[in-house]
Amino acid sequence: MAERRTFYRFFCCCCNDEAPEKSPLISDTLLYFDREVKRRRAEEANLWNEPQDVSHTERDDDRELYNLLQKRSRTRRGSEGYRRLSFDISAHRQIRKDVKDRWRVLLENLGFHNEADSLLSVTSTTSYNSMRDPSEARRLLSLLAQETSIFDQHSLPPPERYLFVLDRLIVLDMGTEFVSIARRFYPPETLESSEKESVEPGTAVLVSPGWQEVENSGDKEEEECEEVDEASFLVNLIE
């Protein structure tokens, strides 16, 4: 009987002593790809003018947008301050989107209908070392800033992200042609005419109730991009 009890005791211990579970390797892979997807979505939403600057503080316009995003992340969602910050963020993003849309128009007019997205794709992983002719690309970027109205904020240097786009066009032997067509589509006179059409000081302006509609549209965009903003902050913190 003693031998039988010893056998059962040994057998039960073997059953209860399970091997520790190993952490699945696939979880780390999924985490990596999830972070990359969130990073790409955040970069596509914010269109950082200096994509190599992961802190988003080197350029004044990038720093302003980044500070707004941080401030909104600390503000109670649904409050008036949150809605106003969302409206300001949407305005910054729209300016950048308008510039990108102008580049898309020019690329499509040059025949790059199917390649426009890939040519305009610039992320934080895009390296200066991959450029073929950076000096010529910078020269063309300076010409665009001085002789066209393709950029909105003329008090600032032209967005660095488009330096990579111009370099790709130079490889395709289309850099000079792009600048030439930009002069025709977006001449500098466009800015002067728009300034002349601005409201004169002292002119009565009728305020329509459209602010609420704009604010509501900003709330919708804020709901869509809130996860993107928070993800971009998490990515920076993890790094």
C-alpha cells in the first residue's frame, strides 16, 4: 500500500507541474506592425513639413501643430476648449492638405496619374541618404518658393518633405518640367490678387451661422483622427 501511495503521489505531481507558457513570438511582430500602421496614419493626417524631425519641434509650423495636438490630448473631450483646439488642428491640417493637392494636380498634368501617391509619399523613414541629387532638388524647391504660389506660408522656408518629391522627379528627368508647369498653374500673382480681394478695414461683414456647421465638421474629423493623434504620441513616447 505504501508503494502505491508513493506512485500516486509522484504521478499527481507530474500532472500538476505544468511547463511555463512561452510568450508567443508573433505578439511582438503584431505589436511592431501595429505601431508602424499608427505611425503612418499619424504622419498622413498631420503631413509634417519636416518628416525627419520626430520631435516635430524644429520648424515653427510643425511645432505649433504638435503643441496643439498635445494640448488637446490633455483637454477633456467634448468641452468647448477641446472643440476649439480641434478646429485649429483641422485648419493646420487643411493648409498642408491643400499644398499636397496642388502638387498632385501638377503631377497628374505631367502624366503621373497612377504614380502620384507614391511620388508624394514621404514619411519619417525616408532618408536623405537615398536622394540622388539633393543640391539640384533644393535649388528647384527654392525656385518654387520664390516664383510660384504653390506654398501657403511664404514667411517660412518651403516644406522639407517636398525636397524628396523633387529628387524623385529629377531621377525621372521631370524636375525642371515640374517647376515650369508650376509657374503656369500657380503664378505668384495669385497671392497678390487674393490679398486685394480681402476685406477692407472697417467694412461691415455679415456673420452667418455657418460657424456651427464648421465646428460640427471639425468635431467629426476630430473623432476620426483622435486615435491617430494619440497613437503618434504613444509612438514617440515608446521610442
